[in-house]
Amino acid sequence: PTEDYENLRRRIYSNTKELWYYVHHELTKVIQEDNKAEKIQTILDQIGERKRSLLSDQQSLPELDGYNEWRQAEAANVSDLVQRRLHYLQNPPDCKDARKLICNLNKGCGFGCQLHHIVYCLIFAYATERTLILNSKGWRYNNKGWEYVFMPISDTCTSAYDDKVVMWPVTYDAKVLALTFIDSISQKPKFLPLAIPKDLAHRITRFNGDPSSWWIGQMLKYILKPRQAMQKAINDTIAKMNFKKPIVGVHIRRTDKVGTEAAFHHIHEYMVHVKDYYDQLELTRPVDVRRVYLATDDANVLEDARSKYPSYEFLGDASIAKTAATHRRYTPLSLTGLLVDLHLLALCDYLVCTFSSQVGRVAYEMMQTNRVDASDSFFSLDDIYYFGGQNAHDRVAVMPNDGAYQDISFQVGDLIGIAGNHWNGYGRGTNKRTNMNGLIPWYKTADHLVLYPFPEYKQVPL
Ligand code: GDP
């Protein structure tokens, strides 16, 4: 390691102690003082500043540790390998003879939800070594089908001919299987998200902090290739915007979602995190304009944001939001707008959104394919990351907890089924050993990755 790296590492150690000295001293003092509220606000502001400084230093570590080029090359290599395996799977030498999996794109939901449906089918296909056939005639975003907007998911094999089609899971070994929606299958195969392929896991975890979403992002990368006309429409819309870095992406999902599947969040709740991002960035470099790319299905949000936050520059297309807000949501026009939004959100330096929305999650998954590791570059106001219909998501205890407060007890190695993070230092979950349900100090647990022995596609060179 370089001298700079060693110095930075020591600085973080020392400044973490300094943070504690400060908090301890100030709070002990404030106990005896009058006008506590004002004093506590000052302390909070100071802690925030010191926290940003620590995080900023930590983000510099990978730039100085000497492995940055290695991480970039490795991320590109593993992504390339997955893409080549998918290409191999999707283009069998003899299509007529190949085992196949059929999925229909007729899920009555939004585009994010439909993308996740295809991702689920493609993972299923990859796990069972079947070529995925996507039936999309009568698709709500283009009546003629997926292939009229995007490149087909196979160059050579797009039909099951006249072979008999058998519905999964009635039989596993039929030549042509058809798959229903993930929400309707009762016995979920272990290879479904958030599982990742065992043969690649130890490569992915060395450059990425959230391998499950990286893996899902790779599926999106394979399927989401706009055709020329669509790409031109996207490029033309983007060309009209002043999209420049640094920039923070904000996704605000309202309309039909609010009150049914998610709570209403005020613009202020998103902007707190945007401000925090820029305050931290300004510790190491000047920021001339605090830019925000705002994507939303609420036609009034852009104007509202501009009037409430005049010191920020908001990029976004009011007409896209307007289309997304109405019954025109499922038309070809709205698809172009949504692709612009997704593409740009995924190019932002940081993303503030609600993971209850599939659009927010797709943006993050795409972000994971645009860089080596996006796992530290987002904030979700509500859910932790998940894949709709996923298998159990556990965390594993890495420190013991005695459960002396309102939290539950656990031992090192216990698996805890996770319900969510409260973003206050605690999450909620169930200890699978004791069946106790309650609060868990998040920092004493780590994500439990499920490694599944997917086929290794030895025919595709490493
Ligand atoms: P979810 O309902 O938010 O979980 O995601 P879906 O993709 O299933 O459905 C939401 C639909 O609302 C999308 O497919 C879009 O048509 C529209 N929508 C939501 N947010 C946005 C946005 O930020 N921009 C655009 N253009 N459309 C959006």
C-alpha cells in the first residue's frame, strides 16, 4: 500500500475516536444546560459534518489502496462473462432441438414490473439451461411486441415451433416449459433472487458490495437494448437537457402508488439526502451547481421542487412526468419517457428514491451495471432492496447481542429473517434459531448471501 493509503486509514481511525470524544463531551454538558433544543441542534449539525468527513475519507480508500484498476478490470471481465453466457444460452446451435422456457410478457403491470418479470424468466432459463422464448404479441407498450422496441433476446431462436408446451412445475424435464408469474408459484426454486451463482460469487463480492442486485442488473443489461428508432428518441430527449456531473438522481413515485403500496413522501424528505450528498462532496471539491435529475409520475413535482429549492438546478422533463401521471402511462410514448428517466437516473452519481417502486429498483440495478459498485450510492426512503417474489432475505449475526433493551438476542452465526430497516440504527427481523421477532441493531449483522450452484457454462471461455 502507498503512504497516502496508510495515512488515510490512520486518519479514519483517529477521527472516529474524535467523533466519540465530541459527542460524549457535548451531551454530558448539555444534560445540565438550559435551552437544550438549540444546543442539541448544534451538536447534531457538528456530528453530521464529522460523519460526512469520515465517509468521504472512507470513499477515498479504494482510490488509494492500489486495487482500483484491478476492480475495474475484474468488474468488466465478470460482466462480459455473464453477457457471453447469456448470449450462448439464447442462441443454441440448433434451435429446433434446444430445450426452451416460454414466458409471456402479458403481466398487467407497469414497465418496471414487466422488466422484473423478464429478469425472473431469464434467471430461470439460465438456471435450467433453457433458451428463453418471450411471447409479447399484444404487449401493452407496443401491440406488435417487444422486438419492435428492443433488440430480440435471441438472434437465432425465437419460437418453440410446434413442440408441446408443458406448464412448470407439472414436469421439470419437458422439452418446452412455460412459466407463470413469480407471484403465483408456490414452491420457489432456490436459484431465484436474491441468490447468485456460486461459481461467480467470490469474484463479484471482491468488487461489488451488493452482488444480488449486480446479478439482476446483468440480466437487465442483456435484455434492455433499445432499437435504433427508440435509441434515437431517447438520445434526442437527453440532448435537450443539460445533463452534467456532479448530479444526484431523485425518483418520486406518487399517483396510484400512494396509499395503496407506499406512503406519500414530501419533496423535503428526498432533498435532505441530496443536500447531505453535496455537503459531503464539497469537503473535497468545489461544487458550482447542485444539480438534480428529477424523475417522477407526478406532473406537479418539478415546479414545486424548483420553487422550494431555488439554489438547486432541477433537470427533468415536465411532459414526461405528465404522460406518466395519466392513463397514457402504458402507451409507447410513455415508454420513451420512462426509458429516458431510467437511463439518466442510472447515470447519476447518487440516487434518492423509494425502493417500494419497481422503477426505483430498476434504476439502481442499472446503476450497478454502469459502474464497479453502486451499493454505496443510493438512499431509499422506505424499503431495503428486494426483488418482488424473492426467497427469504436473511442477515447473519456477526456479533452477539444480549437483547437487554427492546431488541432481540442472538449469537454469532444466527440467521435473521429481515422485514426491513427503520433507518434509525435498528431493523426488524426474526431470529430463525429462536423464532424471536423484534428489533435488531443493524451494525451487528451482515447480509447473508445465498450462493446457488447454477450451471457453469464451461463451453463459454472464462
Ligand atoms: P411501481 O408501480 O412504481 O412499482 O413500478 P411499475 O414500473 O410497475 O409501474 C409504474 C409505472 O408508472 C411505470 O411503468 C411508468 O409508466 C410510471 N412511472 C413511475 N415513475 C415514473 C417516472 O419517474 N418516470 C416516468 N416516465 N414514468 C414513471
